[in-house]
Amino acid sequence: MEIISKCIRSAFLVSVMFLTIVSHAVAYDSFDPNGRINIKWDVLSWTPDGYVVTVTIINYQMYRHITSPGWTLGWTWAKKEVIWSMVGAQATAQGDCSKFKANIPHSCKKTPSVVDLLPGVPVNQRFSDCCKSGVMASWGQDPSAAVSAFQLSVGHSGTSNKTVTPPKNFYLLGPGPGYTCSAATIVPPSVSFSPDGRRTTQAMMTWTLDCTYSQLLVSENPTCCVSLSSFYNPMITPCPSCACGCKDVNNNCINDSKDSRMLNQKALAKEDASMLQCTNHRCPIRVHWHVKANYRAYWRVKITITNFNYLMNYTQWTLVAQHPNFNKLANVSSFVYKPLIHYGSINDTGMFYGIKNHSDLLMEAGPEGSVQTELLLGKDMKAFTLEQGWAFPFKLYFNGDECKMPLPDIYPTLPNSAYANPISSSTLATTLLLSALLVFLCSCH
Ligand SMILES: *[C@@H]1O[C@H](CO)[C@@H](O)[C@H](O)[C@H]1NC(C)=O
Ligand SMILES: *[C@@H]1O[C@H](CO)[C@@H](O)[C@H](O)[C@H]1NC(C)=O
Ligand SMILES: *[C@@H]1O[C@H](CO)[C@@H](O)[C@H](O)[C@H]1NC(C)=O
Ligand SMILES: *[C@@H]1O[C@H](CO)[C@@H](O)[C@H](O)[C@H]1NC(C)=O
Ligand SMILES: *[C@@H]1O[C@H](CO)[C@@H](O)[C@H](O)[C@H]1NC(C)=O
Ligand SMILES: *[C@@H]1O[C@H](CO)[C@@H](O)[C@H](O)[C@H]1NC(C)=O
């Protein structure tokens, strides 16, 4: 029995490692199978030379939000359309409107780019769910803040559902790259309720598209790493060296925050403002998982998220964690926890995020640059063990990006345990081979 359970655990760790490797290559996220940003155009009325349309952007991603400076939505008009006017957002360029004499359109660009307005614009430029500087919460954190909308009046286009062609080549920045948008498809017109819920109205025509995120489109390197420790072993397992890439020439670092003041202006001029504190891992974010205590019916974990970027405050951050004992999470301090039930019923994954005005801001690197929580987990007596790294998480994501874990062979081990001697080599290939051998031996019994 003993050998078999060892084998199963080794095989499990191997499969977790393998899945981690594979999952970097695909956009599909099993913890958030419906994760996407949906963009819907509802034509509300026809005009003599076009239509008035409401564009609604909804972030259905459970734990990836759009931070400052916000989203940019772009497309290519199918014909010779112009934007007469817009409320709740604006085109970033007017383009060449020299053909127009009396009425000058808002934008004549063939490929307009649209951004949200800033809070505090006058009432006559506003629209519902607008004017948040393009910032959108994740669906898991706050669905009511995961929506952005604006309205535009389109001219020089078709004027019926038979002659209007939806725009093409949609793209979305959120605020950086990473999103790929589908083509727009014409769907049955949307029906919406009046505010009192006693009457419905129907759009003249509706089209919709989805944009999905892939971390690989942004960078080959992770943006976050994991370190581990426990009450039963003084050894700390650090983040893997160069977890977020040391070769990257842009990934320069400084040791002293006094230097950062000098470099501030320089770096702020660049679009991607990042100035990291020097570490072995070179990650902007480290998540530390500490197994803090073991009681009769409970055990305690402390999670600390540390920011190493001098030029970034993370607002409305999210942390996703997977651990088999999360089905018995009894108490969470300082953070909010929401289970993410995947594959229909497996309750081993959830998202954490900060409490409003309390822990939802992860400050720039420095003395204030961390947030932490303590979890109290009820023991499942059949599964609980401090052996073989069981008490450590399988996966962690910060703001939707997967964090680089240390290899299992250097996890903190129990003193005097059979597993106290770490597997001699730390190369992945060797670990895989050894574990495969264990599985093989196991199947022989
Ligand atoms: C177009 O509008 C007509 C009515 O004007 C309606 O009967 C038809 O179903 C609409 N077609 C689409 C694709 O919405
Ligand atoms: C930071 O400090 C480490 C150790 O003191 C040193 O090796 C490294 O060169 C320093 N890096 C910079 C950019 O100053
Ligand atoms: C982070 O927030 C603090 C307090 O609001 C502010 O003083 C600091 O300048 C901000 N840092 C950055 C990099 O935006
Ligand atoms: C999942 O686990 C949490 C506690 O960790 C619990 O509150 C919740 O009810 C569980 N949900 C299901 C569907 O089992
Ligand atoms: C949960 O944690 C809070 C704050 O740390 C504490 O006041 C409360 O008693 C705890 N509840 C349980 C059931 O341990
Ligand atoms: C958070 O702080 C802002 C301003 O500091 C305040 O307007 C808001 O009501 C606060 N929200 C909560 C939930 O305390």
C-alpha cells in the first residue's frame, strides 16, 4: 500500500509538471474555460446615411482584468464608413476629413482606434458603463465593473440589415498585446428590458465577436514565480533562478530604491514601465507559500505576494491557486476567496483578491510592496500529509499569468523522512525519468 501511494504521488507530481509545460503552449485555460472578452454591437436605429449603434464590451474572464491605461478597441470599416459622433468613448485620431464641408465627422479613419473617456467628463459626453479610463474588473471579482460601453453614430454606410456589413479585423489591447479577436458574426437582434422590467425593446441588428488572451503572445517568460517554506524545515525553497528570464536585455534591475527615483522619469516615458529590484528570479511578482502550522483538525498556510517592480502599483490584483484541500478552506484573512469549480465538480481551485480599500492595492516595490493572507484549512484525514510536497500548491496564477514553480525535488522536506534526501539531480529530464521508473516499479507490484 505504502509503495503504491508513493507511486501515485510521484506520478501525480510528474503529470502536474507535464501539464504545466504543455499549458504554456495553448490559450485554453481549464480553470476559466469561458474566459474571453465579448464585444457586441447593437444597432438601435437607422439614420438617413447609416445607423446608431451601442457597443458593449464585457470581460468574462474570471481573473484577468484590464488595468490602467485601459483598453483600446480597433477595427477596419468594411466600406467607406465614417463616425459622425460618439459618446462614452473617443477615436484616438480624427484622420482625413477634408472631403467634408459643413458637418465634420468625429473620425474619418478607415481603421479607427477607440479608447474610453476619463472619469469626470461632462454629462453630455457620457454613456452608461463609460468613462473609467478603460479599466475593467475581472468577472470573478466584480461583474458590475467588468463592463464598458459607448455609442456611435455611423455614416456613409448601409441603412438596413441587408446592406450593412460589420467591420473587420477587430483588435483589442488590454492595455498591452495578448488578445486575438474573432471575426464579427451577425446574430439574432438583442432584446433588452426597460428599467422597470415591464417592456422589452429589440435592436435592429446585432453582431458579436470574442477576444481571447494568450500569455505566449506577450512574452515567452513568466511574470511571476513561487517560493516555498514550512514550519518543519528551516530551508526556504526560493524561486527558480532566472524564472522570468535573465537574458532579456530590457530586464535590467537596480538594488537601491533611491536609484529608482532617478530612473523614474526615464522609464515612465516608455510604454511598459518596469524597473525591477535585483533578484535571482528577475520576476516582478513573487508568491510565497508558507506552511505555518499543523493542528489536530486544521492546518494553516500563509501566502505573501511581493512586488519587485518600482514603477508599478497593482490595483484589483487576483491570485488563483490550486490545492486539493481547498474544498475545506475554513478561514481566509485579509483577502476574499471565491472557488473556481472546474470540470463540473472539482473544488480544488479558487481565486483570491484584495478587500476594497484594504488589500486590493499591491504597492510598488519597497517596504509597502506586499500583501498577505492566512488560510485555515480543515483536514481531510484520508488525504492530509506533510510528505512529498502535498501541502504546497500545484499551480498559482497572478493576474491570470501562470507563476513559475520550483521543481518538486527541492521542496522543503520533513526531517527524518524517507524523502529527506533530495533526488540528486535537479534537471527536469532526470526527474521525469526517475518518476517514470517509480510508476513502472509500482505497476510491477
Ligand atoms: C432584417 O430586418 C427585417 C425587417 O426589417 C427582418 O424581418 C429580418 O429578420 C432581419 N434580418 C436579420 C438578419 O436580422
Ligand atoms: C546588485 O547587488 C548585487 C549583490 O550585491 C550585485 O552583484 C549586483 O551587481 C548589483 N546590481 C546592480 C544593478 O547594481
Ligand atoms: C503607488 O501608489 C502610491 C500611493 O497612492 C503613490 O504614492 C505612488 O506614486 C504610486 N506608484 C506608482 C509607481 O504609480
Ligand atoms: C468549495 O469549497 C468551499 C470552501 O473551500 C466551500 O465553501 C464551497 O461550498 C465548496 N463548493 C462546492 C460546490 O463544493
Ligand atoms: C477567522 O479569522 C478571523 C480573523 O483572523 C478570526 O477573528 C476568526 O475567529 C476566525 N474564525 C475561525 C473559525 O477560526
Ligand atoms: C474606498 O475609498 C473611497 C475613497 O477613498 C471611498 O469613496 C469608498 O467609499 C471606499 N469604499 C469602501 C468599500 O470602503
